[in-house]
Amino acid sequence: MKKNRNKVVALVQARLGSTRLPNKMMLSLKGTPILQWVLHRLKKSTGIDEVVLATSTNEENDLICDLANELECPVYRGDEDDVLKRFYEAALTHEASHIVRICADNPLVSPAAIDQLIEFYFKNQPCDYAYNHIPRNNQFPDGLGAEMISVEILQTIHQLAKQKEEREHCFNYIVNRPEEFNISTFDPKETWLKRPELKFDVDTFDDYYKLQRSEIDMDIEDKTLVDRFS
């Protein structure tokens, strides 16, 4: 399939089979499913051309597919455990040239942080993999950003990765081989956003409860969010 050279597709990785917090994508946060928060906020990004839910063919994920359909978000369903294969097939299906990966347990994902990532990625070529979703060698809060690679690099690691862990965690093949890939990250442009101690993703019930009892809404701005958790 011929790819659009400039198309940036956000692939939202989601499934309901979490062991630490089952069905967390559909947990109600302030009356709205967490997955809906993610999709709503991603649509505000100016650098993303299309947002796609990338889940598996398991029947248990029908629920999140139904929600995505209601929200008019395209869905790609692939392998449950081989996430790398699922992402590669989703990227080809949606004719992406570059993909931005977001986990669906990040209800406060920041459109501005993602746009900074996309800008950084294109301005710092050659770059195989750029990220700002976790505070590793950068000062971003945990859970606001994303990861970005080209479909060409995605194809390369899809062909090379053999270990189960590197198929399930789709970019670990790159992260585990920093000597083979050009890996880049950066700090937030805004001084007030340099808060690596803050965590906004939902891994556990405690994470969920912290957000549920806080003063947030789906359209909260990053500055307000950081101030309320300071």
C-alpha cells in the first residue's frame, strides 16, 4: 500500500486485559471513560493527521471499539500479544509515514506536549525514535507526552525483533539498543512544565483515585493541571 509521505498517525494502544487494573480504559473519570478522555484530547493536536485506536481482536475489547466508533475514531484490530505486529499493520492500513504512540491509560495526555514532540522529531533528523512520555533524560511529567518513529523504522524492528518482550512492548527493540538507533528526547519549552516528579498516567487504582478526586476536566490546560498537582 502506498504511504502518504507526510501523514502522521497517532496509534492509541488499548486493551481491557490489564492485570494491575482490569478494564481501566473504561473506568469512569469524572463521569467519562478514560479512553474518551484520551481520544478527545488527542484531537486537539495540530501535528496529528489521524487518530486510530489500535486494539486486539479479542472479544473483550469489543467494548472499547464500540466507544471509539461512537466517537467516530477509526479502529484497527490485530494481534493481542504481538503489539509490534499490530502497530505495523495499523500503520500500513492507515497509510502513515510516521506514527505517534500513545497508551490509552494517559487520560491527561497533552496535545501541546505531543505537538512539541512532533516538531522536535522533524527538526532533529536523522532521528529514529523520539519521546517525551516519561521523564527519562528529560524533565517532562509522566503521562503527558508520547513516542514517535517513522514507518520505515517500524518495519525494520518488526522484521528484526524476535524476543517476546520486544514484540509485546513494541519499541523496546530500539530502547534496548541505543548504540544501533538514534534515540532523542528534550525538555519542555515551558519552565513550569519541567516537573518530572509528577505522574498523570493510570497504572494502579491509587493513580485512578488520585485523578478522580482532583479538580480536572477533559479540557484542562497543562499549566492549570501542573498548578493543581503542585
